Amino acid sequence: MTPIYEHLVLLGAVGLSLWATVPRAVGQEPPRVPPGAIRLVNFDRHGDAVAVCAEEPGPSIRVGARTIARTRVWIASGDTMRQAATEPGSCDPAWSPFGDVVAVAAPSGLWVLSRDLTTTTHLVNTSQRAPTNEFDYRALSKPAWSPDGTRLGILVSNGGTSWIEVVDVKTGEQRFKSPPETYSFRWETGSRLLRFGSSVKEIP
């Protein structure tokens, strides 16, 4: 399961985040744009199901010191497409290895949604307290499941730098946090090894 888009984050001096999408060719046909949306941002497929992030019409969203696009996530299977009940600004859907749940990055943190959207889990909450300055926040993106589906890695940014966090899928407990200035990662075979930059870390 390979995402077909990667995000480029441009961080301004006042914490303004602008998101651009760069297609990565993996031979997957893009899904249709959901009804009412204006453009496809990214998506992830698992079997006959596809999770779609698309931008809605309307002004950008202000979240603390950040301005983000008005994106939402939809789940489509066959001719049925339903919007996930997460807040505007949600994006980067990622199916679990078994295709039963999908992870979604949102302004309020990391959510895990069942395939039929009947169950939602707020796995990581990033909106528990008011920020003390323009860099005091955690913006999440690019969730990626370990091959065995027990952990989720995610890119975290705060307007000044980025790093990787890994959480336990059942408890939301943080298992690992990388040094700053880390901007990408991938899971190695076996679900314990995480590669980021030139480093490889065994995750407990």
C-alpha cells in the first residue's frame, strides 16, 4: 500500500502552512472528486475501497497561528461515497494493512475510523491546550501503518521543524519520537524497524 502523493510543506515566519501536492506514479487511477468538492488532494486504496482527501469550496481554516486548506476525507466503495465525520482540514487517509480501518490526520490530531465509518477513535489529541506561541503546536501528516498494523508512524511539524512520532494503535501511547529536522520515514519488514533519514530505529 503506497500513497500516491507526497506533501511539500512551506513554513513561513508566522507559522503559515501552505500545502502542495506532487503526484507519485504508482499505476493507480485517481478516484472521482467527491460531490461538492473542488479538487482531489490525495487518496489511498485497499481492495475495492478508496479513502479520498479532497478540498471543499470556501475560505481557508485558521487553526491557532496556522492557515490550512479546507479539506475533508471520504470513503468510497463501489458507487457509494460517504464523508467521514472529522473536522475540516482532515486529510492524508491511510488504510491499515488489513483494510478494516483507516487513519486520518486532522487539525485535532490522529483519528482511526472503521471502514463503514460507524466507529471512530481519537488516537492522538493535539488540541488539549492553548498554544503559548506561534510555534507551540503539533500539526500531523502522512500517517503510515507498521506492516503488522500495531503501530502508526506520523510526521509532526510545528512551524520551525518536523520530526517523526510512533504510537501504539490500541492505546495511543507514544513509542518513539525522532530528533528534529526529520522529514520522512518508512517501515522496514517485520514491523519493528523504522527508517528515517540515514538512521534505523527498533521500535519497542
